Amino acid sequence: MRPGTRLGIDVGTVRIGVSRSDASGFLASPLETVRRSDDGSDVARIVALAVEHEAIELIAGLPLALSGRRTASTEDAVEFAERLAAAVSVPVRLVDERLSTVTATSALRASGKNSKKSRSVVDQSAAAVILQHALDAERSSGRPAGVPITPPSAPSPEGALPT
């Protein structure tokens, strides 16, 4: 397992949940909810968090349909991850996030929290579920989880995005 803090990103149309791992890459925790914007301040805030926490990489959720097909949400998340990759100096990877919000909502409900009153907490928790999945996958396989994403102007890396 590579040492270093990672940030997890759950891209939504209104809010972006952000989580972080500990420096050993063992445990993911909710960090912050960033308001989605058209002016780039959302990307700037996540870049600032990456710098502040000395992140070695960013793990963004790839929302696929349960069947594995791409959806409008998939395209939105990929586009956001590309913008993020263009703005940050560390790798950005996409990992399958199917059921992350359901898992986060269930966990919050089990702890006695009302998910409608704490939507931003759900977003952060979903980001933590995404990041924890990636950490666990890397720990078991010895390889970084997901698929690397590069900005549109850069050449595509091996391991293209699922279509």
C-alpha cells in the first residue's frame, strides 16, 4: 500500500462530497461538502483541500447504472474529473461508485441521522464510501484502484474508461 493521504470525491449536480484518508491510506473519513458551481470555485476548493492535506491522489466516483452502463451522471462526473485533473498536480482516478450513496444513507440512518436534514453529510459519507472502497481494493491487489483520468489536452493513459 502506497503511503499518503488521498481525497475521495462524490460528484453531484448540486453538491460535491469530499472525504480524506489518513496518511497510511487505511481509513477514509468525511471531510467537507463543496457547492457545485459554474465559475470553477468548486474545482478551486478541491484543489485547495488537496494542497492543504498534501494528497497524493484524488479518487472520484464514477456513477454507472447498476447494469454497468454509462449515464448522464457518468458523463458529468467524468467531465468534472477532467477539469479537476487539469487543475491539480496529483493523479485523479475514477472508481466505480455504484450504491455508494445508498450505503452512506443506510449507515447514517442506522446511526439515527435523518438523511433529508443532512444531505451534505450524506455527500461527504458517500465520498468516504468511494474512497474506502478504493483503499481496500489497493490494499488487496497491490495496485491503485480505478482508472486514471487525464485532462482532455493530455494523451490518454492505458486503461481507458469503461464505455
